[in-house]
Amino acid sequence: MGSKSTEATIFQASFMWIKSLEQKEIMECSNQQRKTEKRCMKNFTQQKWTRCLAVKEWEDLGKTEDVNEMAQYFNNRVVQALDECAPWKNIKIQKNYKFGVTNETQEFIKERNNVKKLIHLSPNEKKIIHERYRTLCNRVTNQIKKNTKQFNEERIDKAGDENEI
């Protein structure tokens, strides 16, 4: 087989091509929730991808003389391998999703939600629990603002030029 650098280059080029095919058009639903179909790259590895491509029948590619047919055949085989390694998955797009929220902030959110449930359960301690809930709400809001700012600063620092942001 080819050298490691050639395999890495081929993998990188094919991975970039996969990323371009990764997300289909966003569909609008009747209940105002947006959904998209996206490739699930969770278990995608270079070894699995190489194995899927190696199993395909590439000999038929040389049997035709028409370049357009060859390109169509090649494209179909790569998409089939991609469907095996990275199948399509339906994803709901959350309308209030916050990027860059840390695990610590998610724990605060869970704690806040649990305290909110307690307000309705114990009417005797309602005032104390409500104060605790308000404190947690403020903490969550401040943490989300802080995380979002930090996430955006990191994105700007990592970006090579302004078009990548």
C-alpha cells in the first residue's frame, strides 16, 4: 500500500469532502421546531473508513471509457462507504442553544431546575427555596455569559483569518 503520508493526505482530503456533504438542508416543521439531517461522525475513524473503501468493487471503474460515468461510479461508491461509516442522523436544533457552555454551568442548570421543582412540593419553605432558586438563576445567567464570552474569544484566537470565524 502507499506511504503513511500519502494515506494521511488522502484521508484528510476525503474527510474534508465528507464535511462538505455532512449537513443537509434545514427543514421547517409545523410546530416551529427546526430539524436538520447530519452525518453522525461519532464512530468515524480512519481505519473504519479505509476498510469500507477497500471492500468496494473498484474494478468496475476501469471497465468504462466515459469519464462522466467513471466519476458517477466513484462518487456512488464513496457515498455508499460514507453511509456505512457515518450514517445520517436527524437532529433537532434548539432555538435557545448556547455554544460553549461548560460542564460546570450545566451542573448549575441541573441544580437550578431541581430547586425549581422543590418550590411546588413544599409550601412551608417556599420563600427560602424561592430565594435559593433566584440565586441559582442569577448564577446560571452569569456563567452562561462568561462561558459564551470565553468561547467566542477562543474561536477568534483559533481562526486563521476573519472568514473562519
